[in-house]
Amino acid sequence: HRLRYFFVTAAVSYAFPNLLMFSAIPHLGAGYTGIMFTLSPVITLVFSILLGVRRPNLLGVVGIAVGFVGAVMVAMTRGEAGQPAEFFWVAIGLLIPVSLAAGNIYRTVDWPEGTGPIELAVGSHLAAAALLLGGILMQQGGGSLALLGVPLVVVGQIASAAAMFAFFFRLQAVGGPVYLSQIGYVAAAVGLFAGTIFLGEHYQLLTWAGAIIITAGVFITTKAQSQITTKAQNQTGEKVAA
């Protein structure tokens, strides 16, 4: 069960989305590609409702809807200002949140009993690395070893990914798939600012307006999750008292 969980999670949640992301970035820009992650909460919510996994309260739905409006505004710009991308690459970018949403639901539905977040993070991380390494070797052969020429970058990415995985599974265990999917909003904001500041990318005013609306959606949904947690704690306390 755990081995299956590791490899399914690795493929759907990490290997495939990363392949799509790095393929789309040269055509859409780092910031714009990052914004595609904002659609993950909406798709996760749809999957969650259809499968009856976990439903947010009304405020949570409002927060996700607000974030989605911002995402639509950003998607309309189709990449950097003055350099609209082909619709094919926009479609490739849209597959990223679909894959992430499927992973969010799968990890909750098939979570192995008696297994902690750290164990699942390590197993899935190693499985994803094995899948991606196999794909790289088949496609590029010895040329894939060129990354070893910049060891500090490689080590930095490994450390960052390892820390992210640990927090990722902990957040999944506490908040569930819909709340976890809000991480896409944060990734979008970071990607947009990083692309502008460090990579010299330029985006339209509509893109920035959408990013601000997306941020508002994050705060609303976070507030909704806080209400759900407080209500659950109060109900638990009442049962204990009874």
C-alpha cells in the first residue's frame, strides 16, 4: 500500500506537474506559469465535492471563488506583456492545476493508516526523483549530468524541496485537500514577483490586479479554515464534557 502510495503520489503530484511546468516556462514566463497554480483550489474543490472527501463552508467557497476570478483575469493576458503565448502552451499550463488537484484528492483518500507526514514525504520525494531521473536519462543520456556543474544550485534545490515536502504533508493532514490547494495562490504570487524582480519579466496591469484579487482569496479561505477548525475543537470539547 505504501509503495503504491509513494509512486502514484510522486507521478501525479510532483513528476508530471514539474514536467509540465518546466516545459511551459520558456513560453509563458516563470511568473505566468506560477499563476497557473491558482486554479488548483477550484479544481480540487470540484473533485472534493464530487467524491465527498471534504467540503469547505460558505466562506471557504467565497474565498475560492474570489481567487478564481483573479486567476481568470491573469489567464486572459496569456503571458508577458507584448509577448502573448500560443494557446497550446496556455493549455499545457492549465494541465498543471488539474494534475495537482488530482494529487490533492488522492493523497487524502488513499492515505496509509498509521503513517506520518515525514515518512510519506520522504517516500514520495524519493519516488518522484527516481521517476524524473529515469525520464531524463532516457531523453538526454549523459547530457543530463551537466547540472552537476552547478552543485550549489542543485544542493539548494534539494534542500528547498525536502523542506517543502515535510510541510506539505503536515498541512495536508491538518487541513485536508481543499485547504492545502491554497498553496497554489502563494506559489503564484511568489512566482510573479520573482519573475519580475530577478528575471526581468514584464506583465500587464490586468495581471497584477488579478494577483491582488488572488491574495484576497487566500485570506478569505484561511479565515474560513480557521472557523472550521475552531468549530471542530468546540464540538470535541462538548463531547468530552458530556
